Amino acid sequence: MPETTWSALQDPNRRAVLDLLRQRPHAVNELVGALGASQPSTSKHLRVLREAGLVHVLRDGQRRIYAIDPAPLAELDGWLAPYRALWNRSLDDLGRHLDEHPEATEPEAQRPRRRDPKET
Amino acid sequence: MPETTWSALQDPNRRAVLDLLRQRPHAVNELVGALGASQPSTSKHLRVLREAGLVHVLRDGQRRIYAIDPAPLAELDGWLAPYRALWNRSLDDLGRHLDEHPEATEPEAQRPRRRDPKET
DNA sequence: CAGATATATATCTGTCAAGGTATATCACGC
DNA sequence: GCGTGATATACCTTGACAGATATATATCTG
């Protein structure tokens, strides 16, 4: 998986853009309004997403309509796949382990409690 | 999903650590060797992973054994979930769409532009 | 053509993170 | 306790990146 996918997704504004584009394509000025960021800043974020292959642009007159391109996300999903086995069996396994070694849990905000199949 | 998860995963060294820890827990010096990074650098990466809740540490004498903590990855998986529908139906849907609108797929790099006074 | 609108780019600046070196901390064997 | 090995932290320097302002480019309207 290319490095650009990770660095593009690391920024919250860009993830917010993707969350919007996931529902429907948007023109730039719509995204500017939704993000509350300046227009140049938004354009720069869109450029990063474009170069990472996460979005593509269509011209509509003087507007540019941005739409999502899910391929890199599918790659991310592929990267995640081998880990999936871990938390599947961890949900009961890890809970037991944490009971025995509570010092191993660092001050993290809030992680899913013991075994709760439908979290998030 | 906490910002720390993304920023922790954005670094290739830290992803490499996770790839190692996915298989089995490792002591720090093992990770140092595997990454080819310096020991302080490795420790710093481990700290970031720890604070992101992606790994936890167990003491074994004077060693620290790091093991993976998949909960944040499960959260990432949850973030990814709503996008999954996109590339699932994209596989046939998008293909049909592209047949109808081939101009939409042009990489904006070399699209023939109208009258350009000083191109290249 | 002029002017307005939509978007991109250039430039600067402050912030933050990564890598390196040196050093501190902690556990071990003697 | 002492020297040694394992790991963490402090400090410094450098590079990348986000945000802001100004400007360029392209399109539309009249």
C-alpha cells in the first residue's frame, strides 16, 4: 500500500472530505463550507487526496466536482485483513488477559470494555 | 476514532513494528534489529504506539516485551466499514459507469486542454 | 471585451515530528 | 555496591506540513 494513502488519511480534514464524498460528489465550494476551512486550504487538501488516488475530479463548467475513488481504501482494508483475526479472538481472550495484567493497559481514553460484540 | 491511531499508523516504521508484533510479541532489541533503526528511535516509536493503545508492554526482567493490542485497529476497521459498500458495488457498477463516461477517468495530468498558450 | 465567480497555485510562517547523540533509569550477576 | 546490559528520555537539528494571504487561471455573463 502506498505511503500516500496513509499520509492523506492522517489529516482529519481530508477524512472529513471523504466522509462527505462518500455520500455524494461535491463541488469545491460545498466542501469549503462544510469544512469551515479556507478555500485555498481546501483545494490543497483535495490535491493531496487526488494525488493519493482517493478522489477524482469532474469539470462542470467553472466548477470542479469531486467524487470518491475507493480503491486505496480497499487496499487499506487489505492491509487490515491479517489483523482482523486478532481482535476476533481477542474479544474474549484479551479480556481475560487484561484481568490478569491490568498494569499492561496504558492510559488510553476509552477502549471497548471486555467483550462487547457490537461496539462503535 | 482517536486522532492518535491515525498518526501512529502513518509512520512506516510503526506499521512495520505492528507487522512483527502481529506474529508474536517481541523484545525491544529484536525490534531494533528488525527495523534497522537506532534503539532510541525504536523506543520512541514504541512509545507512540503505546500511547495510541496499539501495543502494551510486559516486563520480563530487564527486558520489555511488546505485544499488539488490536482494539484501535478494530476501530479503524469500523471507520472503514461504511466505505466498504462503495468498492463492493464499484466492482461492477463503476465498470459500467466508466463505459458510459470514459472522459471521467482521464488522469487530469494529460487531458487535452483547450487552447493553452504556453504548454510544456 | 469587462467584470464576476470558481478554483488552483505561490509564498511565507509557525508547528510538529523524526532521527541522531548523549544521558538517565532500571534490572541483573558478581 | 559495581559494572554491564536493556530500555527510556532529553536535547538538538532538520524537514515536512498545515494554515493564511495574495495572486494566477479558467469560465461564465453581459
